[in-house]
Amino acid sequence: MKSSAGLHFKTYLLIFLMVMFGPLGNVLLGKGMKRIGAVSIGTPAGALDLLSRILTSGTIWLGIASLITFFAAYMLVLSWADYSYVQPASSVAYGMVALLAHFMLREVVTPMRWMGVLLICLGVLVVGHTPPRTTEPS
């Protein structure tokens, strides 16, 4: 199987976008929902109030936009690269999750968690040294 530099570049670019925008979207949604507070939908009026607070939250809308960007990049990269390459390679996003949780959400990330994230990222390096596509395009 021939490997082209163009295929590698666009695959790496889209995986980079996935790694950046997936965790960012999730963190922004989490931050937005924490600002809204505990959810209690006991009455229709309570449900409408909650929906109103969600729909007027800029943080939640930024999270949704980030996740749409992630999803578009994910669909595109899967159109030419093997799933068995894309999924492990995009797992470096776990490192981004830990960084964003630490810096944006002010969460404490224990040394044991950092070691786990490092182990995942090392596995990503191994996968990254394999070809993105092992099957012939249909």
C-alpha cells in the first residue's frame, strides 16, 4: 500500500482538529452547565426556565460549535483513513481533557491520572507510526 504525504498531512490536520475541539466542546458544555446550576425539572415551567437558561448561554453555544467542528473533522477523516488508526490516534485528546480540566475548570488532576494520560499518549505515538489506511479505497 502506497502512503502519500498529502494523505498523512490531511489526516494529521483533522485528527489535530478532533483533539482540540472535542475536549474543548465538552469542557465548555460542562462549564456552561455548572454556571446554570443543578437541574430540577419538576414542572413544565421549570423545564421551560431551564431550556431558556441553556439557550441563552454563550458558553454552551461555544461548546456546541466546538463539538460540531469535532464531528465534521471526524466524519471527514473517517472517509479516507482506517477507523483502527483514527480512533487510537485521536485518543491523545485524553491529554487535552486533563489539561483543560486543570486550567479551565480548576480541577485537581492527580499524579496518577497524569501518568495514565502519559501512557495513553505514548500509545498514540505507536499508532501514529503506522499507515493511516491499510485497505484499498472503494
